[in-house]
Amino acid sequence: MDGSVFTKKYAVVLRFAGLHPRNLKRLEMHAKRAGGDLGQCDPVKMKLQKIAKPLIGDDWVIKTLSKVQEMRLSNFADELDALQKRNRQKDIQRRMIEGPHDPWRATAHGPMRELILTVNRDWFDADTAAIFDEGDENNQRIQDFQRLSLAWLKHEFGDDVVYARADHDEAAFHIHAVILPRVDVEMTRTDKKTGEKKVIATRKMLQPSKFEIIQDYEKAQDSVGDWFAPLNLVRGERRKEEFRQAMKNKTVPPPKRQHVHTAPWRKQEEIRLARMAAELEQKRAVVDAKEDDADAIIAYAEQVASGEIEVEVAPEIVASSAPSRTAAAPVPPRGFERARRAFQAALGRLRKREQLEAETAADARVSGALSEIKNADQAIVNIAALLPAGLRERVAHARKSLTAKIMLLDRFRPEQKTPRTPSARPESDPEQ
């Protein structure tokens, strides 16, 4: 499966790191899962990884250290032989005391290189074998990537690839390899008379710059990009080219990526995940509190609807009428208290509205009745005016008490802002 049916392009990850011969045993220990940082390894797959044979290099640590020691002793023997031919006895004694030198120039990175080849795990997991959990041996992408990786290692480094293994028990499948860059360095001397350079000795050395793809990172990325193209994979970002263009254009260059080793990275991830977990726990607590409030409000509403709880209008009345709560008595949830106050406020507003509507209706009835009484009184006055004088006096005398009551009622009519005084006279009097 070449992955050509997928539109997303995945990049081949190639990473070099310096390596010193003294660290080979530690590297082998980790490869056999016998020590080192194993926190990133899958416990189930790790059992198989422990017994897995390397792809290149059986007993590679012993053989590699033996080759380095052979180079060291060979150079020492050649140097003593050259001094003997020149009869440099003092130099021979000095070198015998010093002993053999390491066959490399001292550097911070070490004379060897370890490298990792991989792809984002999503690319491997897209294979049907991974989807149906049929094992890495049936994952065609893993098999194709491993085959091309070994071919690329042999093509670029030849016999200097002293070790390669496939790691199946970590986050993403990857190939781990070790390079022993051996070169023969010719030592020359210039003839003072002729100016001709002559080779006076040859030294066996470890020199990583022997390989152009180690010396030039961009060429290494180009190499793997071309090699893994049949799998529809591409090379990584051209970060150095971007940096050069940024410097040329006097703009801010892209930040340099720093590889973080597994243990520090996992510690950072643990801190980050712990912080996220704490934030989620806080949010969950807020959500739980809101859910409790909502449940309490619903429960209170249901009890009010069923008549189990009678809502009082004034909270102070409820507080004074409620029994005093002891320290051991359970405190109602916040939502319950909020619901009680909300229902009290709503009931208060409803009762005020009902009272206002009742008062308005009563005032309207009183005004209507008073108008009818006044109309009747006016009718009495009109009728009395038609009666003889004796009857008119009797009607006027009987009407005095009625008029006083009408005037008293009229003082408290809703539309009357100021009450009338009892001394006011009616508009017409039967005595006039």
C-alpha cells in the first residue's frame, strides 16, 4: 500500500544525534528494554521487543568496540613504526608512555552518529491492519517503510551501518540505526626543496563529515524525500532555506526546532496534562454545582405545584416562621434557596397586580354607584320643584340627611384629589 489514495501528505522524519563509543552499551541496554527510560513503551509490545533481533548487527556493541580498538592500536603501531624508521627514540619513549590515542578528533557530539527514521503515527495507523488490530507484521505500511529504510541505510552508509533495529512498542513505528564513519586519513609532508606533498603515513579515523548527508542536513532531507516518494511520503520542511531567505530579506527567521528527549518531553507532557486535568476538574465542579442548583429548583417547583410547599410573599416572614436550624441540621442546596426567593418574589408581584386590579375595579364600581345616586338626587330635586310649597318643604327636610351622606361619599371618589367640605351646597335646592 503506497498511500496514494490519501490526500494528506506525510513527511519522513530523519533525525541525527551524536554518539560516543562509551555510550554503546547503554544504547544496547535500552534497545533490549533492560534499562533506561521505558515510560513511553507499550507494556504488551515491549515483551516482544525485548526478544526481537536487530535488522542489522548481531553482537554489534562488542564488534563495534573491537573495531574502534583495532583502529586505535593500528594507528599506534603505524606511528611507532614511523618514528622507529626516523630513529626518533625520545619520541618513541614519549608515545609509549602516552599509549594509543583515540581515532577521532575530540568534539562535543562524539565521532559516531545514531539516527531515527519514522513517520507520524497517523500514517501507519491508517493501514487496514492497524484499523482491525491485525498486528504490525500484517501492516503493509510498516513493512514497506522498514524495507525502504534498510535499503536507504545501505545505499547512503554502506558497511558503516553497524546496527539497525525496528521499534514497535513506542508511540510510532521507527527505525533506529548507528553509523560508524570510518575513513583513512593520509598524513602528508611538503618537501621544502620541491614543494611537493608526500604521504608519510595513513591513519584510520572516525569522521562523521565523511558523509555529505550528515554534514548537510538539507541534503539529508532531500535524500529521504526522494527515496520514500514511492510511499507518497515527502521530505520535511526546508527550514534552513527559510532561515536563509529570512536573513536575506531582513525578516524574522522561523524559530529553530529543538529536539526534546523522551524523558524530559514526557515530564513536560505530564505537567501539561495535570494542569489540563485540574482545569477540567474546576469546570466539572462548576457544572456539577449548576446541575445541583437546577435539580433543586425543579424539585422546589414540583413541590410548590403539588401543594407540598406554600410560598410566602415576604422572605422575612418565612425566615421568622421557620424553625431555627441547628448546627447539625442539613443546609438546603443553594438552588433550593434561590428557587424559594424567586417564587416569593414572583408571588409578591402577582399579588400586587391582583390587588391593584381589584382596587381599580372597586373604584370603578363605587364611581358608578355614586353617579347613579347623584342622578337620583337630582331627579328628586326636579320632582320637588313641581310640588306645592308644603310638600316641597317636607321633601327638602328629608333630603338634608341624604345630601350630607352623598357629599361624604363624594369626598372619597377615586378621581377626586381633595375632599369636598360638608358646607358645600348642591347645584340646585328645592327650596330655591
